[in-house]
Amino acid sequence: MTVAARRARDVGTWHDEADVVVVGFGAAGASAAYEAATAGADTVVLERAGAPGGAAAMSDGFIYLGGGTPEQQAAGYDDSVENMRTFLTAACGPEPDLEKIAAYCERSLEHRDWLLARGVRFLGTVFPHANGTSPVDGEGLMFTGGENAYPYDELATPAPRGHVVQDGKPGGAVLMRLLAEAAEQAGARPILDTRAERLVVDDEGLVVGLIASRYGDEFAVRARTGVVLTAGGFINSPEMVAQYAPGVRVTALRLGTDGDDGRGIRMAAALGARVKRMDAIECALPFNAPRSLVHGIIVNRHGQRFVNEDTYMGRVGQTSLVHQGGEAYLIVDEEHYAPNWLGIHASWVCETPAELETEIGLPVGSLVGTVAYFNEHAERGDDPLFHKRAPVLTPLRGPLAALDLRASTFIYAPFTLGGLDTTVEGAVRDLDGEPIPGLFAAGRTTSGVAAQGYCSGLSLGDSTLFGRFAGRSAAGVKP
Ligand SMILES: Cc1cc2nc3c(=O)[nH]c(=O)nc-3n(C[C@H](O)[C@H](O)[C@H](O)COP(=O)(O)OP(=O)(O)OC[C@H]3O[C@@H](n4cnc5c(N)ncnc54)[C@H](O)[C@@H]3O)c2cc1C
């Protein structure tokens, strides 16, 4: 199905019309619809599925918030807008969107209150160790981006910012129930089972609506003030993945829904919209629970370490997938070995590094050298290559086990971060960097706060915050 825009004069019948037309009733769409409707705009939300939710409803419900939230304070952590900005600028790079990061940090406390006003509840207890979405025992806060690991612990004061939505699991389902209810109570009208196919423009290039498909029939919706694209990313478009993020091809799992087919991005691109960082992906590699496994070292097919094992597991996964082709092995000694929390056991167990490298098929002497070098420094409490810290920095002793972390075997859970280039306010930029009149976007249809680096919670965080901004902009009011 083509995505080329249609001229308004070629639309025979408008089947519906509103001031603001939102495409996609997920995290960004519900937030946009709520704000547009609250600003007084007649608002419709088209959703291709039979219910609101999107990937957000499947998610763990981590929302990245900081700057000194009451939950952070209750858990005994100091944070400030500046501290959060320093961390995100380093962790989301290279070349992150500094304007979006600034707005994200400055509005974080206000956004938390906005979420609470919609019925979301957070908790001020912390799981102090893990760097990622490992299982939590009911705690409300986690380190979800490597804040407490090198190099970020030296750049900014470590503070946990992954706020977990309470009152049910997964937290994302609770979040989406609340946001969808809020949007509808504010007056937004959902039109379900309706898939947006292409935009409609007038003769001056103003976006004035879109053509959708509803039960096999064409469904044209006119937008009096703006269209907001919040249709998710493109992790489930094999063509776009092959074109932009080919590293993902080796993973069996994709984090997203069928709606993450890139259609929102392509509809806008057909109108000359600029895309940004289309190669960027987040990829969780949930190896790091139980925590004792972090005492191990992760090596590539050359038997060499390539990452700090104690950093955020999304960073480990991204590094492994993008830079090592998804070929990695976790080497852990007897004292610290336990089956992974997903029930995954060691694939190889040997008395010595030499035997283990042979069993795995690593180059002769590679693992022997890596373990000797690691142990020599770990004895002194030092990790000159990747700066893993005590207490998880311990020499590897005695029999060694290896977990097979290859993407063909283990769980890699990627989703895309690239998308439309938008302003903080949600306007979609054209190839010259100018706003395309009448067109707005947010969420994973856009490139957001995370440029290349990612922290769990940033996607729900920037989808809801910048979704709000885009909804207000489309309604003609300041975000
Ligand atoms: C298992 C899992 C766990 C996750 N955990 C977290 C987490 O803890 N924290 C976090 O920040 N992120 C998490 N994520 C990522 C996060 O859920 C998504 O990145 C986020 O939902 C993006 O929001 P969105 O509004 O852009 O997209 P979505 O929430 O997916 O909403 C997009 C909506 O648009 C609809 N749509 C798509 N195309 C069309 C079309 N052409 N016409 C009409 N409707 C359309 C879709 O059906 C969907 O409802 C997780 C994802 C998964 C799958």
C-alpha cells in the first residue's frame, strides 16, 4: 500500500472530521489526545487495533523521571535537573538532541505530577543494584541506565530514575488504562480498528487530514488544525529494519506490536519529512539476574571483553548486538554461578580457561589471556579496561561456567529509536528543517531523547511528555 500523500481536492467524501486527528492510541497518542481535548480541540484518535494500548500496554511501566522527585527523596537520593541533564547528555549520545534533553529534564517534576493527576502511582523504595529491568521485589525505583556504573558515576551523582508504575503488572497496562480513560474523559473520540494509510494535503502543502482503512473500506478524516502521528516505531517492518538497522535481523524477539511497522514515519517522509538516527536501537539483554552473575566477564568471539558487565543491561545488549554481531559469552566462576532468572543454564562448564575456550570454540589462548589479565587486576580491585567496581569485581577462580549469550540462543529484545525529526513542541521538520504545516508527531514515530544510548523508562517518558506537547501544538496552544 502506497504512502504517497493525497491532494485534498481528490478526496471525494470526508467520513469524519475534527480539529485534531491523532494516529495511534498508545502512550504518545493518549497523551496527545488528552492535551488536545483539554485545550478545547475537537479530537479524534484513530487506532488500528481493537483497543487502545499499543506497545505501551505490554511494557514494564518504567518511566524515566528525576530532578528530585518525591520518590527519589523518600528513597534517600539527591537529584537535580542539572544532574539529570548531565547524565542524559552523556548516556543518550553520541550527538543527542540537547533541546529535547533540556525540556525533558526541566519538565520532569511537572510531568510526574501530570501522571499522578491521571491516577498513576509511584513508590519511593529502591532496588539499589541492578542496571535494568531485572525482576524487582516490589520496589518502586531502579537504576535503569547505568547511572551507578562507569563512566556515568563519575560524570553525575548516581540517582535511580526508573519509576515503576504501581497497582498491577505489567505497569504499562495500568498506565495505558489510565491514560486512555483520561483522554476519553477529556472528550477525545477513539475510532478503533482504523488504520491510517496516508496524509492529505491542500494545494499550499498544509496537512488537512488523512486517509485510513476501516474494515476494508476507505475512511477519510479531515483535520481542521493538525494531524499528530503517534504510530510507534518500525521494529516490525522487515524492510525498514533491513534498510536502517540491519543488526536487528539476528534477533528472534522484537519488542513491539504489529503496529510498529513504520507507517507513521513513511507517511510523513512521503511529504518530505526528515528522519533522524534511523540506525539507533535499544536492546535489552536480560542476563544480569541473579546479581551474582555480574561477577562474571562477557567476552566476544575473540575471547575479549568489550563492555562493563555491571552497566545497564540495555547498554550491554546494544553493544553486543551492534558492535559484536550478537556474539557473546558470559564467563562466571563456580562461586558466583547460578542459572539465569529466565531459567537459562550454563552451556559449558570446565576446570580451566584453556579448556573452556576450546569447548566454546574461541581462538587458542584468547580466553586464557583475557582471564589472566582480568584476574591480575581484579586481585588489586582494579579493572583498567572497563572499570567494573567492587563488590562485583572479583577474580575468576576454580571451575568456570559459560552462558551462551549469542543472539541466536539468548534473549535480545530490541526496538527502534530512530524516526521523524521533530521540534520539542512536536512539529515535524522537513528536509530544510522547517516545520511541515499541520503535521505533528511524538513517541517512537520520532527520534526522541535517546539518540543512540538508552535508559529504560525513556520511551514511556518521552512518548508521554512530548506526546502532550504535540497534542497541544496541534490544538494551536503552547505546550
Ligand atoms: C515488553 C515491552 C516492555 C517495555 N518496557 C518499557 C518500559 O518499562 N519503559 C519504557 O519506557 N519503555 C518500555 N518499552 C517500550 C515502550 O513500550 C514503547 O517504546 C512505547 O510504548 C512507545 O510509545 P508510542 O506511543 O510511540 O507507541 P505505542 O505505545 O506502541 O503506540 C502506538 C499505537 O499506534 C497504533 N498504530 C500504529 N500504526 C497505526 C496506523 N497506521 N493507524 C492507526 N494506529 C496505528 C498502534 O496500534 C499502537 O496502539 C517496552 C516495550 C515492550 C514491548
